[in-house]
Amino acid sequence: MALSVPCYSPSFRKPPEVVRLRRKRARSRGAAAEPPRELPEPAARRAALAAGLHLRPFPAVGGRGGGGGPGAARRNPFARLDNRPRVAAEPPDGPAREQPEAPGPFLDSNQENDLLWEEKFPERTTVTELPQTSHVSFSESDIPSSENTELPVDWSIKTRLLFTSSQPFTWADHLKAQEEAQGLVQHCRATEVTLPKSIQSLIYWLHPALSWLPLFPRIGADRKMAGKTSPWSNDATLQHVLMSDWSVSFTSLYNLLKTKLCPYFYVCTYQFTVLFRAAGLAGSDLITALISPTTRGLREAMRNEGIEFSLPLIKESGHKKETSSGTSLGYGEEQAISDEDEEESFSWLEEMGVQDKIKKPDILSIKLRKEKHEVQMDHRPESVVLVKGINTFTLLNFLINCKSLVATSGPQAGLPPTLLSPVAFRGATMQILKARSVNVKTQALSGYRDQFSLEITGPIMPHSLHSLTMLLRSSQSGSFSAVLYPHEPTAVFNICLPVDKVLDREVVHKELTNCGLHPNTLEQLSQIPLLGKSSLRNVVLRDYIYNWRS
């Protein structure tokens, strides 16, 4: 069978050649119409820089289709046809990606709860595209905060940090065996920091430790844990052993906190997170515990166990209602004020002598209405609970014996909550945050220049964040920028709590000398939080002066 050979016209051009000719003409017309100017950096490069990707140039060798000599660089086959930055007149490749909506309430179902948080807070998978500046990730005009030589204390747990600087992060290079051993020993013994500071800035302690399971975050982690091996899920005996070991570790941490040998720790369950803080931190003279988010069922169970607690955001909003009209209120305080107004209205009717003609709502209707408002507050930041003093010990026993603390179905079934601490405790495993430094080329007026980035991933607690900023402040000569990705349910831990008395900083530092924190870090964590329900998200340091945005 003879094959037919297509006949082409001599003037016929292939589609790629037509596209190249048209773009060549457009470039020639554009060059003649306007003076040359610096082209903005491509969005793909900025996104890759924000993600900490190592953008390596292709080798300068000639190849098929290279069109150049031995010194010409091979064209990226995955780039655009002309492999050039986008000019302002060209439309974007596609519609701009919408930002995620505000977080909705948690759901009672583990799977629905998991899906909700993955959709609302893709904090470990989504890369934030940063505006282009000279040597930082965002401009100072974008940060509506006052300048300061220190950052405000941030009690939220971060899942990822991305630092960028015009200077290399040499301390993040591979350490010698002797340096690593020295840093680990100094951390365990809580001795004065010498070398290497990087090791001690990245260490944290974890229980339980299962290398094949991601143990933080726990809220919304079902999808990441799906398909992982969990031999305890259908083994009641193994679940009992795991919970027994967990109870011993939890009690050990509380005893360290009580004796001020541990500054703080977190208990991360599949539904809520608890932050225990030693007396003297966050401006409080007592041990405090913050629980968020909570539900009406959890609060009722705590009341039944005799645990005294308060809802600090509800009280704060109620106070605002008394002092400033027009301030929006939470669900609980709105109900309390409406009940007071209702009582006043009925007393006025009694004075008029017409109370018998007005039908009052029955007790059941009032109870149902109160329960409705209380349930509406569930799973929101306003549901954060504060426990103080001796009640924290009662809370300890309550959590150990609480059956709903552990999931009964799903990938997290039978798995005890995660304990996170800056110091060692019984049954804990030492872990190190993952650090990765890369060098990329960024476009500038004079060509290309080096841009260095450092990515830190893992459960980054407040002491690690402060230690890293102190370290980079010195190593980067007082100039760097950072993007911080918080675990959203823990942002509410930055609320300002009611303070009974002003603490003496010197006394606090003396009592917490052996808690394992650097003196400067201890100084920061003893300050009263100022961020409210938000947390640090962007930080710029220039000439040793911080600008930040929450």
C-alpha cells in the first residue's frame, strides 16, 4: 500500500513559526514605540521563590533547537515559546486565584471537619505569591504596624516559615558532627548557648512519636493520615497501653510546668488544642490553660467536673458594649444583654400594672433560646476557654479521663493527642524542625542578582520563632523578610487575658531561670499578648527595625 505524501505550498509556514514571527514583530514595534524599561519579574518565578524552590539555570550548552553556539543556554522546554518575562500589556495566563474565605465553624464529623480545614486553611500546600521588591518579600507600605526593635509575642503554632534575604544563610549549611552533638547536649542540659545556635533553635520534644504519621496538626489531619498503618485502631489493649503512656507523659509535663522547669506546652487533639503556660508568662501570676475551639458539650462536661473557667472574649465584648455603642458583640454576650433588657421591660410593665395582660415566655422557651445562642458560639474563636490556678490540675485529670479526647473512628481512631514542648519530659522524643536553604536568581536593573531563602517546616512553637529571629537578626546583618503560616485554630491564643496585678519582671525571670529558655526569649514570652485573635503573618527587618503585619 503506497503512502500518500502531503504536498505543502512553498509559502506555507508551520504554526510555531507563525507565532514566533508575530511575537517578533510585536517586540520590534514595542521597542520602537516606547523606551526600554525593566520588565517585572514573572509570576511563576515569584511563586517559586515564595515556595523556596531552587531555580537552577540550564547548562550553557548547545543542543537541538538551541539556535546558538556552544555558549548559548538551552531553552527550557516547559517555558513559554519565547521564554521571556511577561510585559504589562499582556493578559495573565488565567483568572486570578481567589483567596480562601474566612474560616467557618468546625463540624462534629471527623471527615467533614477534616475537609473543612483543608479547604479553608491550605496552610501547608498553598504558596502565597509575594510582591516584588528590591530585596524583601513585600514592601513596607503593605505593613500597617509601627516600627519596633522587637516583635510582639505570638503564642500560635506555625506550620511553616519562609525567610528571604540578600545575604546567604550560612548557618543552615551542613553541620559538623561535633557541632551537632554540642548543640544537642547544650539544649538537653539547658546550658548557655555557644555553638551551634541553629540546632537549639530548631529542637522540640514530641509525644507520641510515630515516624510514619504526621502528628501535627491534628485538627483537619484525617486526609493526610488516610491510608497510614494504625494497628491500634481495632485493638483495645493496644489503645489502653498508648493512653496509659500518654497519661504519664502528660502528668510529667504538668509537674514540670508547676515547678517552673517547663515554660509552656501544647496538647493537640483532633477537635481542639490546649495551651498550658507557667505562672509568670503572658503577664499572669498563675498557671493558665487556654482551650480552643470548644463546644457546648465540652463546656458542660467541664462544669460537671467542677472546673471553674471563663470565656475571656465574651467578657471582653460585653465590656465593649457597655463603653462603646455600635461595637459588634459575640453570641453569648448578646444573649446576656437581651435577657437583662427583657427583665427590665417586665419590671416596667409591673409598675404600669399591666403585667397580667402580657404573656411572658415560659421557662422552656427561654432555655431553648439560651442553648441556641450558646451553640452558635461553638467552634469559633469566641468559644476559647480560660482556666487558671488550681483548676488547671482539675483540667489535667479531666482530660486524662475524657473519653471524647480520642477519636473513635477515622484515621485518628485510638491515637492519643499530640504533646508538644520546648523541653524534655518523660516519654518524649527529641525532634528537629526541617530547614532548607536555597539560592535563586532574581531580575534587577543591572541584570540578575542572588536571592537567598530559608524554609522552616514543622510545629514551630513561640520559643523557636523568637530564637530564629534573634539568630537571623545577627547573621543577616539586621535585614531580612519572613512569611509566617500559622495553624489557624491556635491564633486565638494571642488574646489579652485579664491581669490581676502587674508582675515584677526580675522576679519572673529569676523563678523561670531553669525553664530551658534563652533569657531574651523568656523576656518576650513574659509580655502581655497584643495580637488578639490574629497572629504574625509577615515580618520585615531593616536596619534592625521590625515592621510586621498580622
